[in-house]
Amino acid sequence: MKKFSWGHGVVIALAAFMIFILSMLFLFPNGQKNSEMVTDNYYEEELKYQDVIDAKKRADELQEKPVYSQDKSGIKITFPKDYDNSNTTVKFVLNRTDDQNLDIHKSVQLDAGKSFLIPGQVLKMGNYTLRLNWTKDKIDYRMDYDVIWK
């Protein structure tokens, strides 16, 4: 049996590097197949993004903010108890970054408890971004939540 020399080490290191590069070439694109743009009208929505920034800032400045909770029945959004929901429209969007066919867009009415429920039956296991938009007296508010549905 031959002795292991530095030449053998260089050949092994070069072969390992080539295997690493080839595995990145063939394996990495397979993980990105389901990634899609969040919206089809990206450039038009980018121009309106200052309105989104202002709505988020107004929502952050509220004393009491809507909160979300989740359990087996679904995702419940609860507004503060002293919130007056007259002249209010509430919309939400649940975005899935891996499959836009699983996105949910809806306008809802708050119930007597100043809340609404997104049923668990319409949700698939995975990561969502919940975008809660509401308009109170012609003033827009927006809050974003990262949701992991299991």
C-alpha cells in the first residue's frame, strides 16, 4: 500500500469541491420550483407602497391594536373591546409565497365580540403572511402578521 502524500490530499480536495459544486447545480434549483412572485402587478403596487407605509405607521401608533390568535378552529382576529366598528370596512389577505393558488382574499364584518374567524378548513399546512387592512372614517390602517399553520 502506498503512503498518503500531499498530492493525494490535493486530488481528494479537488474532487470533493467538484462534487459540492455539481450537487449545488442540480439540487438547489429543485428547491426553488414553487417560488412565485407575491403579486402579478408588482410594479404598479410598488408605486402605491407609500400608502401602505402610511397605513402601517398609523396602525403602529394606535393605543390598542387588533390581535390574532390561532387554534384548531382557525385564526381569530380580535379588535379592541372599545373599538367602534361603525363606518369600518375590514379586509384580509393570507398570502402563501410558495403557491399563490392557496392565497385567500376576503372582506369581513366584525361580530358582536369585535372579532372574526378565518376557518381552519380553508387553510393548508404551511407559512402564511396575514395582511389585515381596515378603513375607519376614510383612514386606512394595515398590520402584517407571520402565521405558521400546522
